Amino acid sequence: MAAVFGLAVLLILGAGEWATRNELETQWDNLRRSSEVQALALRGVATRYSYLPFTAAQQPLVADLLRHPASQSVREAANAYLQAVNAHAGSDTLYLMDDKGLTLASSNWDTPSSFVDQNYSNRPYFRDALHGQAGRFYGVGKTTGEPGLFASAPVQRDGKVIGVVAVKVRMQPIVDTWAQLLDPVFVTDERGILFLGSVSSWLYKTSKPLPAEAVRQVQHDEQYGAQWQPAPVPWKLLQRPDQPGAELRLPGSGKHYLAFAEHLPDLGWTLTLTADSKVVALARQQAWALASLASGLLVLGALYWQLRERRLQENRQARIELEQRVHERTHALQQAQAFRQSMEDSLLVGMRARDLQGRIVYVNAAMCDMVGYAASELIGCLPPYPYWHPDDLDRHWNDSDTSLAGKATPQGNENRLRHRNGSDVYTMFYTARLIDGDGRHIGWMSSVVDITAQKRAEEQQQQREAQLQRVQRVITVGEMASTLAHELNQPLAALVNYAAAARALAAQGRTELLNESLAALSTQALRAADIVGRIRRWVRQHPEAREPCDLNAAVDQSLGLLLRAEARRHGVAVRLDLAPEPLRVRADRVLLEQVVLNLGLNALQAMQVHATPPMDHELLLRTRADAGHACLEVQDRGPGLPPEIAERLFEPFFTTRSDGLGLGLNICRSIVESMGGELLARNREGGGAVFEIRLPLHATPPVASP
């Protein structure tokens, strides 16, 4: 009998251990699947409005307010625009800050908690956007005191960040969903601070010790309020090396939870879901009870011949106990089923199960809401389903046949559905095999994500891009016309001068000089035609006009064209300081000469309006080689470049001359950059200005030995 009792004890202990492991695996699997769903929902809320700051930053009205912050009319128009966009998008607050963090306009400008005139320069999302990057930051609002997710984007003009647009999104809806769950759910940031969860008393407490530097940074950013101080969470987390998660214990309450952490590297957060470990203990107890019952039967069998009378009584008692255990187990299963049903109904992702023939056998509440049909109307339906779009029937049939054949792509399929009310719903279908408890393939399970809002946002973005392209083409045509007018001005002026000289020489009968003037006139006409052709190729970005040429020769040619004569007419001395060796560059020779000529004429005109004595006027042209570049400096003794002029020097249509177009320097810089170089400007020591052209030196191929 001792052996029988020993075997019974081993059976009970083994059954309890097996039940514990099996229930743990079930709980971890449930937590893992729940974490995937909750992570998807969390990402959806966190990234839903990430496009909004970038879109608002493209609005010209935003840039106008940043350039004219004191204009009341521009500020009112910007407030109205941000208010309308925020109301249409459904976000919490949309606002604009200058490069110092001061809020100039906000969608809540007319509310007591308006962000206008508030400074948010200490916020990380502002600093990220100021460096030209999109920012994302969760924290407690400095103005309203309400937490939310902040997303930002830079406002850039001419490659410079001039302001920041930010949007605030409340995360309370997803917290309200978590509050309906029985067990705690929470999210921690990269520092381990718990900032989002279903238990409000745990918020803004630390799950691990923080370095002093991290504490100072959080306090500086006012991420969790101006009075935040680090305090530990009221629970302990014990790692379980043999399990995929940890054990969360609440000291003093006796509660133990299984905690599964899902890392979200794209957000920098960690999502943790918990499950009460009582279900594991209950499974162990039930296994012990069933094993005890089996052991009792084994002992009764061994004692059958000896305790026949007692066996009948014990069997009767055993049946009573068995019925009670079955009743308890049935009740527990019903509770578990109700819990799982509540979880399925709270999902934001649609779920649809079909058998091998395509008949719908299950849909959840999110799927029914997505298409407008009740579950009773969909379950049992074979293709075509009532929510298939009538214009896409061929595609629906093809996708259905592909899925039923097991060839659905893991990336999912995009489908347009028809809601019961007649509206279009854009979705992504992800299909996987449906396996029963015996491991048999019994159908297909599909998760359905509503992407209608994203689709409409993409369509609106495409329309805006098409409009921008049309505007860009108009700008290009205008730039080409302005460039031709500016660059042909000098050859045409030379043509007029040579024509006047030819008339005078013809009247005097000086044939030889007349021929020279006519030849020069013809040369200038050909040069004008060459400029037109080369500017057309330059605007169309044809690189074939570039050829090896000498920078020193380009300077000499520019002097010979018009520059030396203009210098004599203005009484300015021209001094050359050219490199002794040729400076070979690969450039468009005519356009390069034209750039040198333009810079020289600008220098002469600058010295004419300067108050220095004429004997101090000097135009210096210097060439040199520097770090693999050929450099040409055009130096004058004019008024120089004041700071307010230097920062706008290369802007189109900006000029200090009453008769100027403001295109010369902008065109010169564009031509030099098209040749792979750069055009710089600075003040000259002793007075005046220096314009420097830097072009990459062109390596001359070695001459082969005979």
C-alpha cells in the first residue's frame, strides 16, 4: 500500500506542475497577443497626426507671420487658419512658434488656456524641429496642465529654419479603453518613468533609479510638470529568467501579476500588460483536485477486495465532489469566455474568420462597425460579401481566391469596401491560417485595418504636390526670362556703342576703323546668341556646355569685352594679380566670363556711389589655387556689405539700386553652383567688398610618352 500512496503523491505533484506550466504558457500567449493589439492601437494614436505640423508648415501664411510677427492682420489670419485645420483634423491644439520658442498663433487663441505668447523653448520637440527634424514628445502641458503627445515640424525657407509648427494630441481615449480591463496596463518612457496607464496613482513615478543628470533634464523640460520630483512606483518587478516576462508584486496587498513588456523602439516607449497570477494558482489547485480524485480511484482499486463496502460510499462521495468540480470549472470557463469576448469587442482592428470554402464564421464588433452590417447578417455569407465595392468586384474575387488558396502576401492587401450607408471605406487586409486545438487547418483569419483617413490624407498631399509642381514650372519660366533680360543687357549695350561708333566712322570715311567696329559689332551679336543658347541649356540642366578652360583666360577675356573700358570711363584703376600657372577648371566658358564681367561691373558701380576720393578707387582681380579649387577674387573699395544687406545679398529681386532688378547676384550664384562651385561675399580689410568664385580644379590628363 505504501507504493500505491507514493505513486498517488507523485501523480498529484506532477499534475499540479503540469497545470501550472500549461496555464503560464496560456497566460503569456494571451499577454503577447494582447500586447500586439495594444501596441498597434498605441502607434496608431501616436502617429495619427504626425503629418499635420509638416502640412501646416507649408502654408505661406505661416511664413508670412514669422516674417511679420507684429502684423495684427497676419496674426489673425494665421489663428483662423490653424483653428480651421485643427477642427477639421480633430486634434487637440495646433500652434506656431518662432525660432525663440514664443507662440505667435494657435488654434485655441480665443480660449482662456490660449497658447499665444507662451514660450516653449525648453521643450525637446521644439529643439528637434529647430534643428530641422520632426519632433515627438509626451508630457504635461505647461499652459493647461493636461498631458498629451506633442509632434512638431520645422518651418523652412531658403534652407533655414525660421519657426516651428506643433500639434498636441490627447491620449486619454486609449487610457479609457485600458481602464475597462481587469488588470493594469501602463507605458514607460526611455528613462523608465511611467507616464501613461490605467492606474492613475502610478503616473509619473519611476520604475528604476534615475541618474541626477536625467532628473535635471526632465525638470528642465518640465515634462511631467514644474513640481515633478522622482518617486518610485509602489510595486516591485521580479525578473523570471525561465519565462518571457516578469512578476509584478504589490507589497502590502498580496497581489501578484504576470507582466509582459512590449518595446516600441520607434516611439522610445515600453508597453507593459499584466494578468493576475491567481488564475495560475487556481489551475494548480484544480489539477491537484483532479489528480487527487484519480489517485483516490487508484487507491480504491487497490483496496477493492478489502474494502468493498467502504468503496461504494467513497465512490458516491467522489461523484458528488466531481460534479462540484465540474460545475466550478464550467463557471470558470464561462468567465474566461466573457473576458475574451470583452477584449475582442474593445479592439479597434476588425477581425474576420472564414472556413475553407470562404464562408464567414466570425466577425468582431470593430469589423461590423467598419462595414455597417451586424454580425448576424455577415456570419454564414459566402462570396460575394455584401460589403464588397461594386466597382472593384473583379479585384475582390481575385483577392478572395488568392487568400483561400493560401497565397496571401504577408504585407497585406489594400481593398476599397462599400459601407452600408453607401460611403467608401479603404482598408488593409492581413490574412493568416486558422488552426484549431488539434493543429488542423480549418480556415482563414483576417485582420482588417481602416486606412480611410490615411488614404484621404495621401490624396490631399498628392494634390498639393501637383499644385507645387505647377507653381515651380511657372517660377522656372520667369527665372529664365529674367536671366536672359539681365545677361543680354551688356552685349546689347555693347552693340549700341559699336553701332554708334560705326555711324560716326562711316560719316568720317575711316574705312579701316569702320570695319573693325563692324567686326566687333558682329562679335557681340554672336556672343548675345551664344549667351541665349547657353542659358537655355543651363536652365534645362544640360551639362554638355561645360568644357575645360583657364580661369586666368576668362579674366582677360572679361577685361577685353567691356570691363577695362568701363573702368577707364569711371576713372577706376584695374589691377591684376593672376596665378603664374594656368588654373584649369571645367565650366561653361561664356557664362563664366559673363559672371566675372557682372561682378566687375557691380564693383565699379559700388565705387561710384562711395564717398572715398577717386584716387583710392581700385578694382583688383586676383586668382589663386587653394585646396583643390581655383579661386577668383573681385575686390573693390566701395561701401562694403552692411549686415542687413549681406544676409539678403543673393535673394531674387533684392537690390539697393533704384534702376536694378535684383537678379544679377542670384543668377551669378546659380551659374557658379551649376558648374560645381560656390560664390562667396565678404567685406574687404580697409573698406570695400570681396566676391570670391571657387571652382574645382580640373585635372589635366598626362601626355603619353612617344
